[in-house]
Amino acid sequence: MNNLQDMAELDSEENTPEREAATKRSTWVSVAVNLCLTITQVIAGVIAGSQALIADGIHSLSDLVADFVVLLAVHHSKKQADEDHHYGHQRYENAAAMVIGGLLLAVGIGMIWSAVHKLQAPESIQTVHMLALWVALGALVVKETLFRYMLAVAERVRSSMLVANAWHARSDAASSLVVAIGIGGNLLGYALLDPIAALIVGFMVIKMGWEFSWNALHDLTDRAATEEQIAGISAEILATPGVLGLHELKTRKTGDMILADVHLEIDGSLTVAEGHDIARQAKLNVMARHPVLYLMTHVDPETPKAK
């Protein structure tokens, strides 16, 4: 069996159709929710005269754009290995996470710019209408519910891209809380609290965007798997009958999967065919039980230690 056949065989065991369906379903739910929130918050913000609520509505709009980025990434990353992409297209997910981070950075900077401009002219700040507070509180409940739903799906299908999008929804829930507090303070007579709330939301969005972009950049530049994952892969290899030891185990991320290389220490008195079978079994065991897209093995002949 050649390398591409091995990968296809293991890929069918990863339940990819279920993973793709769950990802699309949760993302379309997010699209519907964010579309409704964007329209409601912006219109209510304009009517009620709340900059903070308008800023939160724009944040929801950025979520809507991010959702479509996720759907695009899912469409491309599901493609199997081909002549131009021997390891598949999983890194579309990393690229999508980086785009989401960039969107958050841009939105956050825009929020801060608008809030600072407002704070420089405090006489222009008006008392908001009670409608803004009710909409902000309603948005808070909806966003927190959406976050918990999306995170549960992301953890079930083991998708870092969906985790990023879920925490994007959580940042919205946190921003809605700040907005609600700012609007409440404005209604109590502290007019500056509305643009201050918009300013805080801007910084929260920038922080989240930076973290997503930075992590995605690391993954796109061949960041290694976690120590826990490497230890699990190592243990799996050593548990394979015929493997005496291993060294030079190297890993790198590709989407939510891992590419790995390892030197296997195998009894030098065995035939080439026997050594090959042991190495292949070690590879299939690792690919079947760990998020490893492919394991490249090199056999080093060793003399078994006398017992």
C-alpha cells in the first residue's frame, strides 16, 4: 500500500463527514444569530443614541464575516491529498483562523478610534434610551448561549478553527456585558460611560484578534505539537511489537492534524520485509489513535539488549 493509500485508509476512520456536517451546522446557526443581532443592535443603537450598542452591533457583523470565512475554509480543507497538495488541505483552517484574527484587530481599532473621538467632545454625548439597555442584555444572553453551543461542537469534533470562532462569540458576550454596564451608567447620569464602554470593547476585541493571529501564524510556520501529544505518539510507537526504541521524533501542525517524522530502532537481524512491516504497523497505530495525518518512519537497525 503506498503513502496516499495509507492516508486515505486512515482518513476514512476519522469520521470526516460527521465532522464536516457538525462544523457547517454550528456555523450556519452562528450566521443566523449574528445576522439578527447585527440588524437589531445597530438599529436600536441608532434609535437609542448609544455608541456602545452600535459598536457591539459592528462586532456582531465581524462575527458574521468570520462565519463565512469558516465556511469557506471548511469547503477547502475537506479536500483530499492530490498531486499539488500531498498532505491535504488542512492548513486552510489555520489560514481561516488568521483571517478571523485580522478581522478582529481591524474591528477593534475602528471601535477605539470612534470612542476616543467621542470622548474628546463630551458635550456631544447624549443620554441613551432605555431600549438600548434591554437590547444589550438580550444580546448578552444570546451570545453566551451561542458560545456554549459552538464550543461544545468544537470540542466534540476537535477543531481549533471552531474553537477560535466559539471564543469569538464569547468575546461578544463579554463585550455585551460591558456595553450593558456602560448604557446603565449613562442612564443613571454618567454620560461618558457609554463611549468608555465602546472603548473597552475595542481593546477586548484587539486582544482576542492578536491571540488568534499569533497562534495561527505559529501553526502556519510549522509549530510542533504539544508535549502531551508528542508523549502520546511516542508511547504508541513504543507499544508496537518489534519496536525497541525511537529517536528524533519531530512534529509540526497542519490544521488540527499533525505531521510527524521518527527514527525507529528495530532488531538488525530481521529481514527488510519484517522491519518494514513493524514500521508500517507503528505508523498505522499512531494515525488511527492520534490526530496524526501522516507519520514518516525511518528504520535504524539495533542489536537487542541481552536480558
